[in-house]
Amino acid sequence: MRSVVEIVPTHIVREGGGFKVRRPFRMGRVLSPFLLIDEMGPVDYGPGEAVGAPWHPHRGFETVTYLLDGRMRHEDSAGNSGELNPGDVQWMTAGRGIIHCEEPHEDFLKTGGRTHGFQIWVNLPAEHKMMAPRYQEVPASESPTVEENGVSARIIAGECMGVSSSIDTKIPITLIHVKMEKGSRLIQKIDSALNGMIYVFGGSIIIENKISVKKHPMAFGLGAKQNIVDGELALLSEGDEIKIHSTSESEFLILAGPELNEPIERYGPFVMNTKEEIHQAFLDYQNGTLAK
Ligand code: MN
């Protein structure tokens, strides 16, 4: 049974063209294989106010964009483009290089409205960092969902309550959006070889475990609280399942993936293993070969 070993609080920062994101204080290795877990908004824009992320490059990892409210448009230097509406998922593998922009849809920009969603960066192991870029897009109408006993879930990657995602990943990833009614329970299986974490963005939940936290070998944060509230990222101990009890109406993400155990060299939108590779990414971006 997994338990909470550490709570990482979040803070609000500005990204891209100035849009507001809520982000865990600690990032990088501690979240392996996730590099960034950004909650975009929620923010209410007036007409003409919505902002996004103008043209920028990426190399060495994947970005997952999951929209809950609003309407976005994306375009890349290779000529790919598309839009994202509530419930849609874009799983973009930057691999050796993508240069793109992620902006509010022009109609949404005109009217204004609420923007809310997530952008999550998933690291790639060294052997796949320079893979060919690819997009996997799952519109809300086709994305796997399940509802049972007061628990509803959208499976972005991995499996929940017997329902699986079709997203293909190079390393095993679980990413599930869960909504729970007050008093409901969910048991989520997670392979014990994977790091597990939960990000709550509405209400509060309790992680139930049979073993006393104080006796648990992984509970280095002695007496770590087992309740997780809005705006907290909980890092979980080892184990093969998570037992969740919702103490209010709640909403959260369950995330899991392997410890990559490789050096992380990050500079802005490039995430590689060595300083030399970062330098090369800059050179390739400057001379126009990054996304070729
Ligand atoms: Mn981007």
C-alpha cells in the first residue's frame, strides 16, 4: 500500500506570454520522470486578454497538454497545427526538436472566457531524446472515461478501473484525471517499480494505508500527513496500490512513471543529459536545424 511521504506545495508563476500557472515548488529529479506539472489557470479572461506561449523550441522530452476550459490553437514550424477544446489531450513528443506556438484560439481571444488545464513535461530516457517528433491527439469524444460509485476518471495514459488509454509512451506512464464525490473511495493499482504522485486541484482526499506511517520504511518524513488538499502535490511511497478516500468533492491527477536515474541538464525549453547536449541544442536552434 502506498502512503504519502512528502507534500510539495505549489506557487503561482507566469509563463510564456504571461499566462498564470500553479506549479509545485520542487521539480526535476524528485518528480521523475515528470519534469514539470503546471496547472494553467483557472483564469477568467475578458475580450482580447487571453495569452499563450508564442513561438519557442523544445528538445529531449514530451509535453502533454490537457485542457479543461477554454480553447487553444497550436502550430509548429513543420506545418502541423490543430486546436484544443475542453477534455482534449495533446501528447507531443518533441524528441530531437519542435518549434511551436501555443496560443488562445482566435475566437476565444475575441470573446474571452475561462482557461484551465494542465501542461505536463514527461522526460525521455537518453536513448529516445533524439527520436523523431510526433503528436498523439485524443479529442474529448474519443478519450477513455469511466464512472463508478461516485468516482469518474479520464484515462490520459495508463489504466484505471479496467479502462486503458491508447496513448503510446516510451516508458510506462500513468496519468489519470479523477473526480470523486464526498465519501467515495478508489483503489488504484500502480506497478510497484514506478514513482507515484497525486496532484489535488479541488477539494481534499485522504490516502488510506494499513501500515502505520511511523513504522513504514519509506516514511522518512515521519508523520507525513495523509490528507492532500487543493494545490498540493503528494509524493507517494513504494507499493502496488493507492487507496483513496475523498473527504469532500475532489478533483486530482494521479501520475506515475519510472525513475530514470539519468543526469538532467535543463536550460529553458531543452532537457538533455549533458551540458554539451544543451549547447548543441542552442546551436541547432540558432542555425535552424533543431526542427529539421
Ligand atoms: Mn511548448
